[in-house]
Amino acid sequence: MGGNFDLWHEVGERKYIEQQTKPDIVTSTTEVIRKIQQRIAAAQSRQKCYADKRRRSLEFQVGEKVFLWITPMKGVMRFGKKGKLNPSHVLQHEVIQVDKDLTYEEKPVQILDRKNKVLRNKEVPLVKVLWRSQTIEEAMWEREDEMKAKYSNLL
């Protein structure tokens, strides 16, 4: 019964649409779009109000120590999760160039190892890459073809 009802409902909608003139369709479509835009604007306004209540201005003095939450980017390849920062461990840092959008490009230093990952019907060659700001223990396995494409001088 439900299938037949849906079919008749669809046929009825088509006849209704066919009976409407093109200006009527444009007017009704424009009205629907206007309602959608109003609802989106209202939702954005609510979200902004919520975020503004929790936003606070931060100011730091030269020499103050802060923790930064960063996401290193290197094209489509990303670093895996690392453990929590140990506040008692002091790191020797190097100066890096940060772009205007607050990102930086991580550069590979050395290929440490190679292996083939066996999938169901193919093998994918991988290389273990030591990145500039990481230790040997943090070296990452990357696809060899992606590394060749991006860093041909390394391979």
C-alpha cells in the first residue's frame, strides 16, 4: 500500500509542477532560498554569540613561557599522534619559518629504512623518513611514490 501511495504522491507532485507557470516556480524557489538563507544567518548569529561569550584576549610579555597547540603540515601527509608534552623536559628548539596562515613546511632530512607493505592484491613501497624537527624514534613511514614526487632530491 505504501509503495502505491508514494507513486501516486509523486505523480501528483509532477502534475502540480507542470501546472505551475515558470514565473510561479521561480517565485516559489526564490522564497524557499530566502527562508534557508534566513535560517542559516540566524544559526550563524547564535554560534557567534556563543563563541564571543567564551572568547578572551590573551597578551604575553617577552620571555614568558607558553604551550602551543600546533598541527605540522606537509602536503597530504600528516604526522601521527604523539604523547603529551612533559612540562619538566626542556627542549632545544630551532627557528622555523612560519607562513602568514601560521603553517610551516616540514622537510625530510634522511631516509632511514625501506619496506613493502603487502595489501590484498598489491604491494606498496614505503620509506622511513627522518623529518627535520623529529628524533629518530619519531621517524615516520611514508609512501615512497609520494616522497619521490614531493622530494625527488632525497631519493
